[in-house]
Amino acid sequence: MNDYKSLKVWEKGMELVEKVYHLANEIPDDEKFGLISQIKRCSVSIPSNIAEGASRNSKNEFKHFLSVANGSTAELETQLLLVERLNFANKDTVNEIMQMCSEIKKMNFSLQKSIK
């Protein structure tokens, strides 16, 4: 359907994953199988679902996967708030990633609306 690599929201999602992986290095090692694993998984889910949806056969399927990506973005935001509350990482870094999440959600909603 679409070349997902040309989608700005997909590229922004890829940048987000990089930031999250760097942030994960700041979180204590005893969270390796908990919070670290979870934030990595849901961040990777964002561009992955955008790519999968764009590669599907119908616009409705594309919209569905964009919706899943939005859910993963909200999940990541929740986990980042936990990271911040638990003082596991630099607040500026967490805030930067939260801003990226907000931007991705806006881009994603706009893309969903444009698909007719």
C-alpha cells in the first residue's frame, strides 16, 4: 500500500526507539527484565506497527495498525512517567522522549484522518 520508509511518522518512531535504548542504559540493571524490557518492546512496537500497517492490503488495516502504534505510544508514556517517578533516569532525557511521543501521536492521528 505505502512505502513505510517514506512516512515521517515512521522515521520519527525510529528516532524514538534510539532515544529509548539510550535511556534504558540509565535505568538500574535490576530492572533489566522489568521496566527496561517493557520500554524497549513498546518503543519498537511503534514504528513496527506503522510499517506493518502500511504494508497491508487495505486502508482499514493500515488504520488499525496506526491505532495499535498509538496505543504503544501511550504505553511508553506511562512507563516513562514511572521511570521519572522512580528517579531512574535524567528528567530532561525523559521529557525529551515524552515530547517525541506527543509529536508522534499527533502525526499518527493526522495520518489516520488523511486515510479515506
